[in-house]
Amino acid sequence: MVAKKNLCVLILAAGKGTRMKSPLPKPLHTVCGIPIIAHILKAAQALGPAAIGIVVGHGADEVINTVKNNLAAWGVSAPVVFAHQTDLSGSASAVKAALPLIEKFETVMVLNGDTPLLRVQTLEQMFDVYEANGCGALVLGVTVPNPAGYGRIVRAVDGHFENITEDADADEETKKIAEINSGMYVFNSKLLQNALTQLTPQGPKHEFYLTDTLALIKQMNASVLVFGSDDYEQALGINSKAQLAEAEQILRDRVAKRLMDEGVTLVRPKEVFIDSEVKIGVDTWICPGCYISGKTVIGKNCYIEGNCYIKDSVIGDNVTLKMGTYIEESEVEANCQLGPYAHLRPKSVLKQGAKVGNFSEIKKSVIGEGSKVNHLSYIGDTIMGAGVNVGAGAITCNYDGKNKHQTVLEDHVFVGSNVNFVAPVTVHEYAKIGAGSTITKEVPAEALAIARTRQVVLEKKGVKKND
């Protein structure tokens, strides 16, 4: 997308969202893994604008801090400018709050701050039609199954824009119109600024409506166009938790369709939950009940059984994740196998061909190429070489109550069942650790270490010791 030097995108995000029943500002509620405002910012960025403005009001500081801290993560490189709406008297007042920004640009696209379903393709088409016709303003009109409660777009006999009539002011004939105002516009900046000065308060709340600027611009002998769309879902605003859930499902359905179109197999796609920024390779199978979130990247030819959870992780090609595996902020290289019910905590790395089995937990550790941690083990703060075999019930005792310490298991170490490694400790290559041992000291290469007390059997006639 070529940068548009004369375009500013303005996002109106000052609303309180009282129906959300939450202290969290409405733009920060998450849909498909990222906040509502992030979806709109990403769509705006795709247009290549010279600047993006965000009008904030309720929870302004929280919104501003969240946006500033995540712009890079959301892929937003355009300058972002914030404007505070102190006069909460309608949508036009929100735009007025951003006048110092929009007066610098020839064209202003206005978007709602609660519509995460909008499509980039639609915004691009809106801008192209606006520019091609040299009009004064353009409004996105969407045709909905039930227009009750929405402002209707009234067209003239020739199909051109006539006016927008609010539902409360509409007669019976107007109420039959199914094309409604989406609240998204493209304006000639100078004409918009002029129209804003001519607005008068409307309705019982004496508010200033942005919709009224369209009629005023038309009176300036500038054309006002309607860009019509049947895809009404992209204009759905979020004002309640129920609408939030509806938007979530729509976006997840879009993600699922995109992934399947790219060659991913989703077994019962309605029953997998994949965030919008997740990337998955071809011929990977994902079974029901899986949650895949954040910036996770999954390779090709993987098989992911049901009820797995993956967050902000990188999974290589040909990986098998068995039932109930939980992975967060970790890296799994090609040809690995995990589970069932394995747990990778943050900063864990499985090298190629490694295996972590049922009910084993890995934390901030490297499991070397071809190494195996098969059963019921805890491996924390550990550097493990290639070809290591860890028996059932092995524990790295990495915390002394004050500090964390590291365990090092070099290549081809063999660890028997129920071994404790009291870190810091190093076991050199090809060493063997006897079952039931508690290792507190360095073990040389190719050595056998056994550290356990003698078995004592108490019988009725005395004590018998077995060496």
C-alpha cells in the first residue's frame, strides 16, 4: 500500500460503554486476542495514512498507555496522535476535539472505535471511490436484516444520497429502508471543518451529530456519495458483553476460513479458538477444543490433538501435540512430540526431535536434540544436551528458597527414575545416574553416580541390613 500523504484516519474512541458493565474502557476489551482498538488501528494502518488520530475520553490514560505500549506489536507505524474529548455532546463534538490534527490534511476518514469487524478491503474501496469522484464526503451504508434503531440512508430517485434520517424521526415508509448509516465516513477536510461550525444541537440531549455535516456539505454544492455494502457485520458496534461475544465468534469464523483456505485442516472449526494473528502451515491438523493465541506460529504437517493450549509460541514442522498439552512463550523445533498433558512454561526450548511425555513440566529450560523427558518429571532452569534420557519422576531442585540455580545435563546422559538434581549441578556427557539418587555434586563424564541410603528392613526378630 502506497502511503497517502494527505490522508488522516480519525478513530472515535471516547465512549464510556456503560452497558459493558466493566471498569475497563470499551476500546480495550479484547476480541480474538487483541483489544478492539487494535483491530481498528491495524485496519487504518493498512491504508497507509500520514497520521492516525484517536479521540479519547473515558479511561483516556489507560487507553493512551495501552496503545502507545503496543503500536509496534500491532504493526502500526503511522504517527498516532491523541485528542481529548471533554465536551461529551455527540459525535461531532468528538471530531471537533481533533481539529488541530485534521486541519493539517486534505482528507479525513472517520471510523468508530467500537467496530473491530471492519474490513480493510472496504476502507480501501471507500477511499478509492471518494478520490475517483472528487466528492465532498462519502458514507459507508450497510444493508441489515433488521434496521430498527438505526439511522436510515435515504437516497434520491437517481440513487444518490439524499439524507440520513434517525430512527426516531423516520416515518413508516422510511423505516422500511434497510440501508443504514455505519458511522464511517471519508471527508474533504476543509468542507468538514466548515460544516462543523454550522451545526446546531439536536434531540432531547442537545447533541451535535456528525451525520448532519453531510447535508451541510451538500448545501456547499459538493457531492455526497454512499458506498453501499451488504456485509453489514463489519459495521456492528460493540456496546455489551453479548455483542462482544458475537463479534468474537464472527472474527474467529473469519480466521478459521482463512486458515482452511490456506491448507490447514480444522476438525470441527466452530470448536477451535484461534486468534487473528496466529500463523499455521499447510497440512497441519487441529482437533476440537484447542486454544491458540497471541503471536503463535505453527509449522506444516503438525498434528494437534484436542484441548491443547498454545500461547505466543513457535512450533516447528512435523510436531505432534497430544491431548491436553499446554505451551506458553516457548519454542518447539521440528519433529518433536509432547504430551499427553505436557506443560511448557515460558522460555522453554525443545530442540529437534525432542520428546516431553505425559504430566511432565518444563520451565525455562533447553531440552536437547532427540532428548526425552517421558513421564511425571519437572525440569526447571536446565540446559540439557542431545540424546539425554530422563526417567520417570526426575526433579531438578532449582530453587533454594531465595535464588534459582541451573542444572546442566550434557549429551547422552542417562537418568534413572525418581532422581533429584539439587542445583547448581553439572552431569557430564555419557554419565549415568542410578534410580532414586539425589545428586548434589558434579558427575564426571561416563561415570555412574548413585546417591541413596541403604535399604533397612525391620523384622520381628531384629534388624536386617541389605547392602
